[in-house]
Amino acid sequence: MGLTIKNILVNLFYYAFTLFAVPRVLLWLEARWDSIGRTPTGLRIIFIFLGIVGALLQLWCIILFQRVGKGTPSPAVPTNKLVTQGPYRLVRNPMNIGEVMVMLALAGWFASWMLLVYAVLAWLAFHVFIVTFEEPRHLEDFGRDYEEYKRSVNRWLPKF
């Protein structure tokens, strides 16, 4: 199976679960508990913008992982080369930032406290995964290049 097909499948299944199935269940629970709010139209425009920017950031990262890194965002089909171009010049985890942006946009659009909690918990899960698994693996795979990259680029906050 080619890398492009693997990349599409990996991301299709991942996002179908994290950005469709889980939010759908949480919104269903909120509706059952009669705790759904309403977001004013003006704010919805901001949340649409936030969601689009987050999705485009993720897409940019997926493309870089395939074209530059010769892999996917999934640990099952990791990159063969350290990706430090594009948004990775500013922050080490732009893909996760993009996903949290989309999750926050969904929470705002639906005025959902459960989706807001989900976004915060997702960020915490990303952080734990990155610190305990991803960064040690990158050090093992990319050695000195990753050490230098880690020193010059922050994990979450952009360094300009």
C-alpha cells in the first residue's frame, strides 16, 4: 500500500473518531441532560475561523509529514526524516495545536461545556504522549538533530 493511501486511511480513521464520533456522543449526552447552550452568531463566525485555521494547520502538517518526512502523523507509520519546515520552525507540535483549535471551535460553535472539557483533556493527553513517547522516540531516531531542534524550538508556544 502506498504512503498516500496509508496517510489518507490513518487520518480518516483518526479524525472520524476524534472530531466526529466523540464530539457527537458528547453533544448527545448534553442534549439528554438538557445542558446545551446557544452561541451568538457573531461568536460563531470567530469559531468558524478558528476551526478553519486549525484544520488547515493540520493539513499542512500532514502534507509535510508525507513529502518531507516520508511518513504519516501516526506512530504506526512514522516519518523517516525529522520535519522542521513550515509551522515546525515555530513550534514542535503544530499538528496537535491545530487539532485543539478545531476542538475548541466545535466547543464554541455548539456552546458545549463537554466539548470544552474534551479539548482540554485532549491537549493534556497530547502533552503526556509527546513527553513520554514521542520525544524519546525522536531522540532515538534522529539523535543530535532532534536535540538541537528541541533546544531551538518550543514544544507548545511559538518562538519567533
